[in-house]
Amino acid sequence: MPAKAERALRGRLLSFLDDPATAGAAASHSYVEDGLLVIAEGRIARLGEAKDLLGALPEGLPVDHYPGDLILPGFIDPHIHYPQTQVIASYGTQLLDWLERYAFVEEQKFADPDHAARVAAFFLDELLRNGTTTAAVYCTVHAASVEAFFAESARRNTRMLAGKVLMDRGAPAGLLDRAQSGYDESKALIARWQGRGRQHYAVTPRFAVTSSPAQLEAAGALLREQPEVYLQTHLAENRREIETVKALFPEAKSYTDVYDRFGLLGPRALFGHCLHLKAAERRRLSESGSVAVFCPTSNLFIGSGLFDLKAARDPRFPLRCGLATDVGGGTSYSLLRTLGEAYKVQQLRGRNLAPFEAFYLATLGNARALGLEAEIGSLGPGREADLVVLDAGATPAMAHRRETIAGDLAEELFLLMTLGDDRAVRATYVAGQRLHERA
């Protein structure tokens, strides 16, 4: 028996079918000018032209009507730090100094479960206010920070990835674990949260600077024992960081090789930044199916470098890529703002980031990076009803610019990614439930 319909959304439906960079813009997406999307049991039951579906709706079914607005899959953020909400916009340093001066100081507060719970609630509120319904999230070294995050995510029924940071050197004493204790605590958290509702666990060594060989070996053991979990860490973000890793692991051929030696590469491995890679490193990441996550706002703010999307698409060894905010090095929770910064980075690299390609990255592209495209990232029957409703006339400046667009969808998307932010998010739905509505 078909699931009973719970509600419907009416508006302009936009969803991606493939990567515009390879399929071409026209073949990459589906668009319905006046569409209807019917939700049942938290999933999309059917969708299409409103004129074809309205007559078949059950009597009294709520229909949330968004005339003129775009309805897309909820945004996905594959690299973000929830403990850094109160060090966002911290002035004046580059990566390693920034960590010591700001991030490490703030993260020590998460030994307090009440503090962790309060920040987790704020963080998830911010994601939803910005249209983000799934994220890959760094917690702190404290197991309590992971418990607080997953508990809050489970309460909202958001699909999230998260994990306890592993650090056994190169950080203040209040943020250090040991190889064995990090393994034990991570294993217990995996048993408690992996696959519980919509929660996923990510084994999370911060980066090679703060993990000893013994700890990286323990992280690899967790991945071998628990093949359903993810791996998230940082790679080649900053030149001083790379030199530090070279000194700590002199036997390794490269930074990427450090992780490779401990079995940390693979299709469920997310590597933040990947700015300063050698050709051999790109090749190895490509061969292993690992994911390079482009974090433009953070890279600009901390002065780390410019991600080379053209090189990532080299047909000889193409990289799977995601695009992320990286709060709090990144300065906005908004993936719209992040797409705008990504456009500027690629301009400096001598190429354009077309609007269809940008919105593909924020939805289906990031779902593919996480291996979750069967569940989220596109609009289709059976997909989870995580949705964002976007208003391209949200501010006076946007409305003024929109007057000249005259129905050009690509121009409207470009307007959203250059002038849009949380104000352009009219509503956010999680598993069919509206969890944010713009005042």
C-alpha cells in the first residue's frame, strides 16, 4: 500500500541529474516552472507539473505554496567544524597560528557537556537557517562533544556525519588523547551512533601534524573494522603545515603518502582543502576514489591558497570533489556565499565556475562525494525530502537586479550565488518537516 501523503510543496522545482561540467548544462538538470512535490513518510512520493498532480491530491492535504521561488534539494556541506562557531571571524593569522591562538582555546570548552549541547543547538539552527540539511562535521577530542552533536541532530532528524577529533600531540594538554584511548572512544561512539536513524560516524584525525604514527594506525584499524564509517581530515592546506608534516614523517614520499601508509585513503575518505598537491598525490587520490573538498571562503580568509578545480578535473586522474564552508576558518555558514567565493577563486585561476555547475556541487555533487546520492541531493521519487526554498528577490538589491534577468534560470542562480545568503532561504525542510521558515 502506498504511503499516505503528508504534505505537498508547490513552486519552481530544480534538481540536478548529472555534473554540468561533463554532461553539459542542458542535460545536467530538470526544471519545472510550476511544479508540485508530494511528501509521504519523509520522502518524495511523486513530483511533476502542478496542473497534472493537484487534482489527485487527497482532500485537505496541506500544500505549502511558494510562487516564484525555487525548490531544490537541501544543501550539503562536507567539511565544517561545529566547535568553532565562536571563533569565526577571528583576526589576523594563518593556519597553524590560527589553530593555536583561536581554535584550540575554544575547543577546550567542549569538555563541558552543557556547553557542547548549547553550541550544537546553535550550530544546527544556523545550518538550517542557511538551507543546509546535511554536513560532515568535526567535533572536538571530547566524546561528550560528539554525544551532544548527534543527540541534537537525532532530535531534528537531520542526516549528519560527525566524529571525535583524534589528537595525541601538537596541541594543548586539554585537547590531547592517546592512540589507544582515541581508538576506544571512537569505537564506542561508532557502536552508539553509526546508522542510528540518519546519523553517520566519521573517524576524524584532525591532520597529520597532531596525530602520531600510532594514532594514524589506530584510525586505519577503525576503518578496516568498520567499513561503513567515513574518514575526514585535512590535507595540504598550508605550506608551513606541509613542511611540518615532512619533518614529522621524513620517510613518507608526500603528505598524501602519510595517510596512504596507514590505510586512510578510499571512497569514504574526505580530505579538506587539497590546495598544494603534487601530480603524484592527485593521481593517488584519484586511484583510491578519495574526495578532495574545496573550501574557498576559508582558504581566502586564512590565506592558504587557491583550489585548482581545473587540475582536479584532469581526465588522466580526475578527483572526486566536494565544496564546503569550513566554518570557522570559513566566514559564512551559507553555501550561497561559499559558491560566490568559489567563483572568485576560479576567476583567479583563469576559469569560470558556471552557475549550474556551482549548484550541482552544493547538492548532487556533494551527495555523490559522500556516497549518499541514493538518499539525498536530488529531487526524485523515493529520495528523502530534505529541501530548501530560495527567493532570488530576498533583498532590495537582489530584487532590483532580478528585474533585468527576464526568466533566465542560469542568471537567477548566478544572482543567488553572488548576492544571496541566509536571507534568500525562505524555508528549509528536513524529511518533509519544515524546520526553518524565514520571518
